[in-house]
Amino acid sequence: MSDADAALIELKLALSRSLRDRRQRRGLSQVELAKRLRSSQSRVAKMESGDPSVSMDLLVSSLLLLGAKPADLARTIKGGDSKGRHAAA
């Protein structure tokens, strides 16, 4: 695996963790988030687990739907928001 591939996987996992953290801070279940996304609970579970079938676009758009701002996404990408500390609920 190349360094670029490893970095992409880490980025996707960071976005997945951020989505789970943001959903939980908002008090939403996976089913409730799925309804907002017009998707299924199993898809949300895949998103939160970093499943390879989930696109970066879907992760980012889901975070934005939950109120993430571009600055929040930038912190996640930089590694400063892995626990969701800086993002507003």
C-alpha cells in the first residue's frame, strides 16, 4: 500500500468517526440519521465504520447535513477533530 493510499484510508476513517460522534452528540440514532439522509440504517452503519463502499462525497454531505461547517471538516482532515471536540452540536 502506498503512502497516498494509507493517507486516504486514514482520512476516510477520520470522517467516519466524525460522523458517528456528531450523530451521537445530536442524540440521533442511526435510523433517525438514515431517514434524514433518505438512506438505510445499514448504510449509516457502513458510513460510520469506514466501509470501503462508502464514498467520500457521502461522508462529507452527511456531515454537512448534520451541521458541520467547512472549518469543522478541515479540522477533521488535519486530525484535530477526531473526537468532535471543536465541532458545534
